Amino acid sequence: MNHSTTNFKSGFAVIIGAPNVGKSTLLNRLLGEKISITSRKPQTTRNKILGVFHRPDAQIVFLDTPGIHAAKDIFNIRIVELALSSIGDVDVVLMIADIKKPDHVSEKILLRTLPATNKPVILALNKIDRQKSLNVASIAEQWSSIYSFDSIFPISAKFGFGIEKLIDALVNILPPGPPFFSEDTLTDMPMRFIVSEIIREKVFRLTGEEIPYSIAVTVEKYEEKNNLSVIYAIIHVEKNSQKGIVIGKQGQMLKKVGQDSRKDIEKLLGHPIFLNLFVRVQKNWSKDTKALRKFGY
């Protein structure tokens, strides 16, 4: 495909919002692949995930950021700094809010930072699939009285409602220019990173409320052998009690984490994998700056 014509548009869009509003779900929906992990727990995303959206006339490079919130400990302060640092480097800001459950504290932090960026901001009011009885127009009006958004769209990231109009609005703002990535690129994240994120998501989802955010996953070995990926990964926890929960009775929980992770990773890679998981206690790693660096934060 020849993109040298001035009709092609390309640029960067950052996805921002309070924790748990559906940023990663939206990115996965746009890309048609799971590159950003999701769970019902806020603060699931910890790094800036880059995802590339392609269509014949445009390419949007999305940055999915951690949820903005009033952070107190060193770990969460790092996460919020990372998210806010993304806003200045893009062509358009896509802010996502939960249409039914506003997070006023986090949204105030966000809205305070937006004017200084001098960027166009589009607001997506997410989760309309759950809110049949809401007056969407009046909620949109309330939002537009708080900040001068370029446009406001009600959407459902989960089911795809309203996504095409949202994409059209983003493309309209982008400058003309050639694509930044080839047509088969979905993300710039290395496969090791995506694998570690998938495993972390499974631990989050399967352990429910029992495991707080003090888990990290590192991939110690990743090899391709005759159309088989061999992966050894470590799940790091902060306490022995957490180790017990992740391993489960007679190893059942860890086995389930492995099975569910394998399914997602094989789907992404398109070939079988051998996955070996270990659980290791690293006391208070989320308060240790050296450990935070080691785990990529």
C-alpha cells in the first residue's frame, strides 16, 4: 500500500483516565488482539503500552497508560508520574470516564493537567452497555461544562458500540503524514513483556480479592525451539501467605494460572508453548526502589 500521498494521516493518541474505566479494554478492542491486560482491579496496567491501529487512510499509535489516582506510596507515585508524562508527547488526548461511576478525585487530577498540554482532548464516556436508563445527553452536557472537550462520545469498549465514530474523530485531528509502523505491527512491546503481563492478569483474575497489587512477573527464559516457545516465568509476591494463595491447595491455583495463560499466549503466537511457572517471595518489593527498577517500574 502506498502511503506517500498527503491523504494519509498518522499520529499519537494517549488514552488516559481514572483506574478501572476500561482503557485497556478499549485498546484491545481497537487492535483486535489482547496486548494490554484487563481485570476488575484498578491499577492493572502499570506501564505505558503502545498499540498501533491501522486503517487504509490512517494509523493511530495509542499509548495506554496506568490509571491516574491520588497516589501515596512510592510504587503508585511512579505509576501516576508515568501516565502523566505521556500527555505532552502526543497529537491528541483520549480521556475515558465511566459514565455511571465518576471518580471525582482522579478526574480532578486529570482535568488540572490537561490545559497545560495544549492538546485537543476527546472524551469517551464508557460502559453505556450497562446503563440503559441513563440520560446520556445530559451527562455529556455536564462534562462539557467542566472542560472544553473537542468532542464527547458515549461508547462501550467491551461490546464495540460507538467505536467507529470515536476513531473518525481521532483521525480528523491527526496531521497528514506517513505511517510510523509497518502494517503488521500491533505493539512495540517485546513478547517477553506481553507474556509476563498475561500471566499477571491471570493471577489477578483467579485470586480475586485475596492478592493485592504486590505481585510482579518476570520472564527468566524465552526460547523458540522447532515451532515451540519455551517460557520460564517467576511470579514475585511480597509475603509467604501470598505465595500460598498463588500456588493454591495441592498446586491447583498455579496450575490454573498456567493453563489460562498458555491459552492466551498460544492464541497470540499462533503456535504451542511450554510454560513453567515458579512463585518466589521477595519481601516488600513494591517499596524497594531497586526491586521496582528490576521489575520495570
